[in-house]
Amino acid sequence: MDFNLQPGAVGRRERSLAGSQDRFAGWAQRYEMDALSRLLTALQLRAIAHLSITAADRFLDVGCATGAAVRGASATVSLAVGIDRSAAMVRSARARAASLPNEVFLVADAEQLPFPAATFTAVLSTSTLRHLSDPVRAVRELARVVRPGGRVVVADFLACGTVAERHWRNGLGRRRREARWVDPLQAVSAAPIGVIEVVRFSTAFGYYAMAAAAKPDVPALNGGRRSRRQVARSLLGVSARRVAG
């Protein structure tokens, strides 16, 4: 598995999470087919473009659902990993990627990722923050497992309308808990990574935001040769900008 993890430890963690209530079990088999999940998948793929992944990257998707972003990245990167708290989503993701050799899917908690520090070079998390009890802790975990010089993109809805609420209820099979809308920019700003780009736009289901960030290359910054903003620009290959919203 190449994560410096003992297989038994991974299995125990998966069994522990799988034993908890899986709110997404009924949705997993038809995910990527209904209107809402097709939108969420499209948003995943749009967000991954902001990572500018290359063949040298080790990619992680936190809250991967059925693994569309992981499958999309696997054609480019050396390793593509997806984690989700829903065991049903992970089973579906594994089935859809059965023929792909460089993909790994694990049942895991976004707030306590089962990886050593600096394991990945590109980390993604979309449409996940509002499902977490501590979104800031989760984003700090993303920052922990990304290497210095690595990139992180976090995205989620800022709000959803009544049409979206109906689709969520249909997807989850019952009324979901009250939404806890979390601005990705606020969550990323609380983690030890530098925000370099924020994009906000409307969708058929509500207003959406993507925050791209980079983990500072500490020696370069301490040496005084490049600013944090310059490092971020060179990492993502985009003009750093913050879109007011």
C-alpha cells in the first residue's frame, strides 16, 4: 500500500467506521447517475483542474464518493488514493476502478486521515466540508498529509436552494440534518497552507466556492528568496488572485 501503514491497522479502522451509520449507503449504487450526483461529479472534475496534476504527483481525494476524481487523476499521476467515510461509497468506487492498477480506496475519517505527514503532493476535497463535525480540523489534516511544495484544493457549496434540498432528501433517502454551510476560504485560511486562488460561481443547486492553496516550501521562504505568494504561483502555474465574494 506504500503508506507506511500496517494492513491490520487499516482493516480495524475500516471496520470501525463501517460499523457506524452510513447515511449514503442507499445513494452509492446510483451515484453519478442522478442529477445531483452528476453535478457533484462535474464539480469534482472542475476542481481537480486547479491542481495542475502531473505524472510525478501522488494524489489524494478526501470525500471521494464513488471515485470519479480518482479515476480521472489515475491516468496522469503515479498514485491516486480516495477516502470516504461511507463504506458503501468506497465499495462502489473500488468496483468502478477494478481494472486500474494505481488506485486505492479506503474507508477513513477526513478529520483523522490514516496517512503519515507529507505523503501526497496534490490533495482534493469537494462537497465534503458541510458533512463534517470539524471542517477546520479536516483541512488541517489535508495540510498535514501534503508535502511542502504540494497543492490543495477545497471546495463546497456556500448555500443550496429548495430544489437542491429535495434532491438531497431523495439521494439520502430521508431528510438530512440541517446544513452547516462552511466557506472553503475560511477553512483553508485556518490551516498552515497559503491561499492563492478563490473561485465562486453559481450552479443549478446553489452557490459554490473553490479555494486553491499551496503548502509553503519552508527552506525557500526562510531563505528570503521568494515570497509565499511567489511560491504559490510557481506551484500552481496560475496568477494568484482572490475573488471577492
